Amino acid sequence: MSAHYLGVDLGSTTAKAVIVDQGAVIRAASTVQMGAVSRQGMQRAVDEALAEAGIQPGAITGTIATGYGRRLVPGAQRTFTEITCHARGTAAMCPGVRLVIDIGGQDSKAITVDEYGLVDEFAMNDRCASGTGRFYDVLARALECDIDDLGSLALRGTRDLEVSSMCATFAETEIISLLAQGWPTEDIAASVHRAIAGRTLALVAQVGRHAPVVLTGGVARNPAAVEFLSRALRMEVGVPEHPQITGAYGAALLAMESAAKEGPVSASADRDADTDVQLFPHTHDGHSCAGCDGTPGGGSAVDLGGAIEVRSSR
């Protein structure tokens, strides 16, 4: 009987589940939109993936969880940070990627990946909703536009309006002020997208610009977000076929690879496996997946406020 491995990414607004077989082929994937981190949403995503794969829960050989709510996933043998899982999944979906920009509901990340598909450096914005999915929700609400139509609206904009506030709390007021001044909604949408792309460069400046670059997360489904980020970076930005499931896919691959290792590997109750142990046999120059999310020199959290000076690639 073929083995199956489950990866669960329980994020702030969506739950994703991916099942792969022993050949690392995706057999099923599910994405469930939630209002917030939810056990019910997570279970629904898992149940939908199991149904699509045509298997019962008992057929799952190993499970790894990631995301904000990773501690809430029952049956997970261990947990991994989003940094490791997004890098692993994106590198598998887009071979050769060197820079991963992931924009989720409540945070955004820039991750450089080496030729082995391992994390080199990362920067993360988890203190402010600027440039995250939540910020796009604020924009859509202020413009009275469906979130799925926001990208096409922004691509029709031709004027570059000044958007000074990138705080999700105050941005809605500024957008309403621009509407009151009579500016077209497409110009406002384009200007906000342009400003968000500029803020995203703050993360990229922390790790350096590298190519190829891939955008993941729910925001990657917004064509204007991709276009304006591409203009800001002055390079093409790729998008995987399924940009929302890269973290869950990476978790499923890690479940498969860890099951292949001889001997039990487990993380402590309050730490993630990628910060506790050297999980993988492939290392080079002392670099392994075990250290991808370390603290000294391993990454940083940045505040995306104020003026941003874009540094050239180092």
C-alpha cells in the first residue's frame, strides 16, 4: 500500500492541507477561508484533502504542521516554522528559485533560498499589517470593491496619487479622503498597490535582491500585486500554479523526508523541529535545514513604517 503524507498550514485567515504520496506527488490539496485561526477550518481543510485523495485518516503515514496555529493541529508528529515550510514547498514547485516573497493574511516574509533549496536568510514583518492580506481587505472595503476584483481595478489606474499612511488602522480614512476629493477608484487602487510594493522592498532589502523571485500566499492571486511588485523590483516575479499551498506542500514534503530518516525525530512541545534538531542528511558547509530558522544572523523582523531606502542587491 502506498504511503501518504499530510502537511497542514494553519494560518491567520486560511487553513491549507496537502497530501503527497511517497514519490512527492501532490495527491490532494484544500484551502479553507476562515475568519481567524480555527480548529474547525483546519479540520475541514484536512477532511476535504482526504476526500479528494480517496483515503481514510489511518492511511496517513506522517503529518507535519506549520503556520500560526500549528500547535492546534491534532495528530501532527512535529511542527515546523513557516520559513522552512514555505521555502521547501516553493523550491519544489519552482525549481531554481532564489528569493521567495510570501504575503499572508497577517504577515509577510522575504526568504532567500540557495541552490540546494535551503534557507539562506529571511526577514519577516509580523508587527504591522502593512502590505499583508489584511491591508488589501481594508482597501477593498473602502473602495466598496470585491476583493477578487481589486487587482483588475488597480491595473486600470493611470495616476500616481500620494498615499502616506501604510497603517491598516488609518489607511481606510486616507482612502475615503481621496474618494471625497473625486479621484477615480482605479487610480486610488493603483496608488495603494504601488505603495504596498514599495513597502515590500523593505523586506527584500534585508536579505538582498536575487533572481528568480517567486511570490506566494493569497496575495499572489492578485495580478496587480504581482505587477507592481515586479515594477518595484525591476525584475519578473513568478507565481506558482497554487500559491496558497506552498507552506502546506513544504510541510508534507518534510513529513515524507523525515519519515525516511532512520530513528525517531521529534520536537519538544514548545519548539519547532527545525530549531531543535538536524533533521536532514544533506548538508553543505555546515548548512542544514536544522538551522534555517535560527536566531543569530538567521533572520530578522522589521517594522515597515516611515521612509524606505531601497538598497541595491549585494
